Amino acid sequence: MKIKYIAAAITAAFSLASAPAFAGAAASAWINITGLGFINSSTGSLIAASNFSITNESRTASDGANYNGTSVGNSFTDGSGLTDAPYACVGSCASLTPVPYSPLENNTAYTLTTPVYNYALGDAVITGNIGGTLSGLTRGDASSTGGTNIGGSSGTLLNGGSASLTGTFTAGATVSAKLGLSGTTWIDVYTDLAGNKTALAASGYGWDITIKCTVGANCGTFGSSTSNKFKWSPDEVNDTENSTNGIGNASFGQTLAFSQPDAHTYTQGYTYQFTINQSSNANILTTAVPEPSALALAGLGLFVVAGATSRRRAKQAAASSIAA
């Protein structure tokens, strides 16, 4: 009878020891560029797109998502027009619609701030051109509401031309101009701390443009004197955030409307090469670890078993001695 009670105690101890302390984590980042154009440095007005004749343009949109070893992704390349990589999602994607997401594709309304279901989602789309109508969205979300989960997602855009993903345009008139950028951004990292476990979250977004003079008698006077080019990578659209076990949680968004600090002269008839890079990504990790008290209880169960076995062996030895 005592052995049955001991077995029950062992079962209860290990049952409690295997009950995990859940960790939650969420990470999200997106950039939604709604306009990129040339601003006349003298008048402050947007220069008409017709002043820049774009040739040899190519664009690529790609996205991906991974959750607990399962991966999906999409990538599309086009010479012009709309280039859309349908969203990639792994995990509890069906639970995201109609709420909190609606729709899943090209969404800039939903802001992930705390864990919602277990999933990873990436998305990317680009359309328009550098003359003022360029727009592009990249998004990455990852969420874990508990247990042991590893997830990540990304959206990336490369807007440029040919195999090297660069494009060219020719200035129709000589003008001193700055680049102007508009759009919105969002970034979030969240982890909670409840018991002996680990929760990690990281997210980030990035955007930059490089323009180089390639055909013209005085290209050497454009941009850097050693490379005939400049690269603009403003802080407003380049950020990373990290959170570990409840430390470093952050969430914020921005509305963008600003211009390049320095003006550059684009000369009539000269040809310029450009490359635009845009990306967003999010990654989370949660682990479920037994509580120390549960481990102690499991140890107590083993101690009870050891004690009972020792007592039983002692009684058996005494009985054998009397019988002899």
C-alpha cells in the first residue's frame, strides 16, 4: 500500500516539474515609404518627375517567415510598375483575421505591441519611381504567447536596375536638388518575465539610397570627390531594438516628412545610377523551463523513493538474519 502512495507522490512531483513557466515575446518592424522625390534647393518645391528620364530600372520585392523550423517565402522581380511579394506567414496565421489583422496583405494599420498568438509574418511591396511617386512597404512580425518557440520574419526591397539591382536616370535640366522622403515607420519589442525562463525579442528596419554620376564630363564634381557618388541613410529610417526578459521593451512609430541635408547638382544630359535598399525584420525566442520549486519537489519524490527502498532492504536483511 505504501508503495502505491509513493508512486502517486512521484507522479505528482514529475507532473509539477514538467509544468513550464511560460514566456511571452513580440517583435515587429515596418517601413512604409509613400514618396521619394527631388526638391529644388532654391525654391523648396518638388521637381517634376519629367525632369528625370528613368531607364534600365528593375525592382525586387521579397519576404519570408520562419517559425519553429518551418519556413515560407516569396520573391518577385519586375522592370517597372507594381512588384508585390504576397505575405509569408507561419504559425497561427488563420487566427489573425479578421482581427487583429485585417487584411494580412500590405497592412500598415495594425501595430503589434504584445504577444498575440504564435506566428511569424513577412511582407513586401514596391511601386512607382524615384521621381516622386515611389512607394514601398516592408514588414516583419513575430509573436510567441508561451512555451518554447523560435520565430523570425523579414521583408526586403531592392529598387534599382539590371543584375546588380541598380537603375539609371538622365537629368533633363541642370538643377541643384535635395532628396525628399515621406512615409511612416513602426518598431516594437516586448518580452515578459514570469518565472525561470528566457524571452528574447529583436526587430529593426533600414533604408538607404546611393546615387552615382556615371556619364558626364564633370562627374568627378558630383557627390564625394573620390567616388562621384553619395549615399543617404537617414537615422529616421534606420533603427534596431532589443528586449530580454522584460528589459528593453519599447514601441513607437513615426510620420516621416524630411529632406536630405545637402544639395547636389544634377547636370543636364548627365546619367546617374541609383540603388535603393529597404528592409524590415523581427525575431523572437521563448523557452519554457521548470520552476525551481517544482524541481525541488521532484527531488523530494526521488528522496522519498530512496528512503523507502533503504528501509525495505533493511527490514529484509533483519528478517533473513532472524531466520538464520
